[in-house]
Amino acid sequence: MAERKPQLDYSAQMAAMLDEEKRRQKAAKILAVLRHALGRPDLRGLTALDVGCSAGYIADELAGAGATTHGIDIDEGGVARAKERFGANVTFHLGDGEHLPFEDGSIDVVVLNHIYEHVVDPAAVVAEIHRVLSPDGVAYFGLANRLGVIEPHHRLPFLSWLPPRGGDAYVRLTRKGDHYYERLRTRPSLKKLLRAFDLWDYTVPVLADPQRYSGGDIVPGIAARLPQASFRVLMPIVPTYLWVGFKTPHTPAGTDGGTPPRRV
């Protein structure tokens, strides 16, 4: 099994990180969830941080929603692209999520979208997010589920179910790489990882109403027509969980009807 090291050039390895249309679609979903959680139409007057910002598309959308926005990543190439394209509106930092260059309680909104499985020490990243988040702040967590049938990075069935050595052998056999780097967690493990936050689950609301939450990137058309009870039954194996975490106990402020989020 290969030694686990930081992925320093992830945008060069994963072309999807540079797919502007898809990244902005993800950002629309993130913003829709944040607006509902905060009960406000935009992020004006708030300070936002995108942890694992790569080429900066999501950070740019946070800035477009009115937030004073920062992005941070260890991906030197991605950060260079982000600065060149969006540096007038967003402050980008080359650094890791384990050592965020911000004061305690100084950030109102943090985004950690499909990042935890890539970092060497996810618990340290989560602790830093909690530290910098303001008392009334909210964090958005896009979380890959280990028990999702199709692994999201290599698109191989049951890859993330395997132990590390088995995953390495699988990606080599299918010529997807030299080893399987990502370390996905199950729902109980994710809940434990994020236990410092007051967590609310937006997965079912987005699945049930992808139009409201701009969730077309994760919801096939047929899924939106399934009864909500199906989503609850399938929750252990959905590919991605969409959670928000408040630093102190809060109830999401959105009152626009639809399927409400549930406390995790």
C-alpha cells in the first residue's frame, strides 16, 4: 500500500476540477442550501471560505453572492489559475486545511465540498474549520459516502467498499491508476468526524426537489420522481451526503416550504 501523501496537483490529475460548467452547477447547489440554512437571499456582509478551492469556481460564486471570499488549497497549479481568473474578487491562499490562516471565529461561511477523502488528516481540517467559524457561522459539507455503489472518482463499482490494499489492486487491474488514494467514510463515521457541529441533513430535500436546490448534478431525472420514503430507505448507500453544520445549535432559517432538513 502506497504511503499517504498530500495531493499537491489534484487539478492536473482530475480534469473535472477544471470543468467550469459542472463546478458552477455544484456552486449553485451549495448556495441554494446555504441560503435556506441561513434564511437569507444572499451572503452580503458575510465572510466566506472555500477549503479545497482548486481553480476557484465555487469561491467565485460565493463572491458573486456578496460574500467577502477566501479560497485555500495546496494545489499550486489550481490556485495559480484561480488567482489569474478570479483574483480581483477572491483572496486565494496556497496552503492546507490543517493550518488555516484565519483568526478564531472570523469566518461566517465555510465550504468543504468533496474534500475530506483527499486530505491526510481530515480530523485536523474539521477542527480548523470549527475554530475559524464564527459563533453564528455555518459550514457546508459535501460528503462522499463509502457505501455508495459507484465510487465517484474512478467510477468503479464497490471500489470504496474495499480495504486499501484491495482498492489499490482494483485500480491497477482496471488501469485507473497505481493506487487508490481516497479514503471514504460511512455515514456513522462522518457523523463522528463532524460531531463538534450541530448538523442538519439536506440530502433528502435536494433529492426530493432538485429544481429548488439546483441539485441536477447529483439527481438523475428518475430519482426526483421517487417517493421520499425511498430516499430514507436508501440513505445508507446514497453516493453523497449534503450536510450543514452550525458552530452553535441552530435551526435552519429557511421557511419556503418543501421537504425540511433533518438534524443528523
